[in-house]
Amino acid sequence: MPGCIYLVATPIGNLKDITLRALETLQSVDFIAAEDTRQTLKLLNHFNIKKPLISYHEHNKYESGEKIIKRVLEGENMALVTDAGTPGISDPGEALVKMAIENNINVYLIPGPTAFVYGLVVSGLNTSRFVFEGFLPTDKKGRRERLDALLNEERTIIFYEAPHKLLRTLEDLYKTFGDRKISICRELTKKYEEVIRCTLSQALEIFKEKKPLGEFVLVLEGISKEELERKKTEDFKDISIEEHVKMYIEKGFSKMEAIKMVAKERGLPKSEVYKKALNV
């Protein structure tokens, strides 16, 4: 009979945030797979947990994943942990979950801290509807396409960012979205935790003078209904639906993606845009 896979959320900074259930699970499994075994060993040593550790990260997720699945199918129980937070969120845990499901292995989440939820809650922005984007693509084309797709997003938008890329990302956000409100959160639950609530132009001024340190959660205000209505009536009055669709196709979007975006921006049914774009 196959074993089980447990995704165990670990503290994002403060070790006191570990849950009793997480400790119990780490104590009970046969082995633990970790994104960085050195980092996880510090956690295990702190709580006096002695378990075999194996490496599972972005660059070996398929090779290591196959070995994990084989062992679990043979009856072993295992726990997957990331460096911090919940496995499967912006990390290779997602691939392991898919492999487990394909092999009819039970997967359980031992819930705990998640940085983007913390950032959203303390941002002061709308928390009722939001979209989590994780890390933006590093290549210029992919990044441009992702940001363009979010241009008329009404929900609060959440990103992760590394310190050495923060200034570039803030510049790209300002160019794309204008001077919207943003909450910049760093080192959450740690000694030097900081939340900066400002506009994008103010954020640029701050981090041109101040060197970014720590890992960041960026929480960006969505477009207002008033601004969206204005754009629908003004931004596209001099461009036809066909030209509008073609504009997005030339940026690298598929025809159907372009149709969906044009329909949303113009406040029209997709079927109406589709008919107009048949010859594009």
C-alpha cells in the first residue's frame, strides 16, 4: 500500500510560527524532501527532529520527484518543505503534487504561514478580491506580456520580488500602471520587518536612495471602476476592434487571448469581438 505525501508549511521568518501539527508530521514521516537541505537542517535541529533529508528543488524536480514517488509507492511517508512558507506556492512543490496525483498518491497540506497572505492583509488595500502573480518573468518580452495582461485588472495584485530586481520591477510597474498605491513588505515576521505604504512614484524615490534588502512582497492596487470606464470610452475611440485585437497579437498573445483582453477593455461580449476579429 502506498504511503502519503505531506506538504508542510514552515515559518517565513519567526520559528515560533511553526504549528504543532507541522512538528508532529515532520517527526512521523520516513523522510523529508527540502528545497535547501542546509536551511531545513537548521529548522530540524532547532526542534530536535532527526530525519533523513533529500534535495528537491527547481533544477532537479523531475529526477528527484521520480525517486520520491517510487519510495512513496513502496509504502514510505514523506514531507516536503520549502525554505520558508507553504510548499507549492511559487516553488517546484507544484510539480510533485501533480506527479503524486497521477500515481494515485494521497497528498495532504499541513497549513501554516504564507508570505503573500501576510502582505495582503497588512497592505491596507482591498482584500476581498485579489490575484497572486508570484515572480514576474525575467525576460523582457515575457515580463511585458504579463504586465500588459494585468493592465485592467480590478483585483488587488500581489507579486514576489528579490532585492536585486526590486527597482527594475517598480519602474516597470510605474510605466505600466501609472501612479497607483502600493504596499511594499519585506522581511515579514523577522527582526527587521517593514511595510511601506505609498504610491509607485514614491516607492521609486525611496529605493533609488535606499538599497533594497530582504525578500519582498509587493501588493498593488487594482484599477478603479472609474478609471476602467474612462479607458473604455477614451482609450479606444480612435481604434477599431480589429486593430485593437491585432495590436495584442503583434505583442505575442494568441488570437483568443487578444479577443478576451479586448472584450474586457471595451466592456463588450467576447462573441461580439470574435465576430469583428474573424479576418485578423
